[in-house]
Amino acid sequence: MTSERDRAIRPRALIVTVYGLYAREVGGWLSVQSLIKLMSALGVDEPAVRSSISRLKRRGLLLAEKVDGAAGYALSDRARARIPTPQLNRFLADAVAARQPPAGSGRRGGVQRLKLLFITQTAVRPPRFSIQVNSRARITRDYAYYLENRLRERYGLDGVPLIIDFVQRSERREAAHAAVRRG
């Protein structure tokens, strides 16, 4: 059974997801009417959409813009911020120091801990981060949420759609070798 609190959060969370995953593909702007139509298909009524947009606008996540005479919203500068890589790597070191990454069994029967090698921001609209790791298999959902929440807390990204990719070191090397072979 869905609680009253879950229903209150749902439209706002869906709108943030829509902007994070889809609006960036069309320039980051969506008309109010297209957003209402899309959310209607997801079971959210028009008053709930308008109320959620208003809250996101008040929180500084959406900016009202007109495109070709149509009213709509785009992600605000706060949702488009670029964080320098050195700052992100200090953040990662602090997060690891505060809570050690999970450990799993190694190849030879020993215990091997997840190693977070470095982090960089790969996109700004919405913020997308890439964390290089020794083994994606050792990442737990709990630890991924921990990193996401610390990132939101440190850089004021609460409510901003963000994406974190965990890239295994071997994948990075394979991509670099493939690029060299292509010439």
C-alpha cells in the first residue's frame, strides 16, 4: 500500500527523472504542455505536475523559459554545475575515509576490497560522474547510494538529477586500446 508521503514525492521525483534522462536529449527544455502530457501517461494528474514544477522552481532547480512562444522549463545553472576533478577526488578520498568500501572474496580465496581510483564529471546537464574502480562486481547498492548522497550533500545537489557511472579499470583500458587501433 502506498503511503500519503510516497504519493506526495512521486510526481516531483518523476519530473526530476524526466529532466535527468530525457530532457537533456532535446536541449534540456520541455514545454509545460508536453510535460503534463508525459506525466499523464505515467498516471500523474495535471494539478500534481504543476505543483511539483512550482516546488522545483522555488528550490532553484528549474528555470521558466519561453521557446517559440511556448511556456516551459529548463534545468537551472545549479543543476548544470561543473565540479573540478581535483575537488571531486578530494571528495572521494573523504568519503572513503569516512566509510570504507565493501570487501568481497578475491580470486585466490583472500578478501579484496573495492578500490575507488578516481572520479571525474563527464556531463553537466544533468551532472554525470564517472568513478573508476578496480571491480564493478564489488559495488553494492548501499555503497553506491552512500556515495550519491555524500555527493549531493557536499555540492548542494539535493533534488538535482545526477548519474554516477562505475567504470572498471579494464574497461577503460580496452576503450583506449580500441581508440588507438581505430587510428
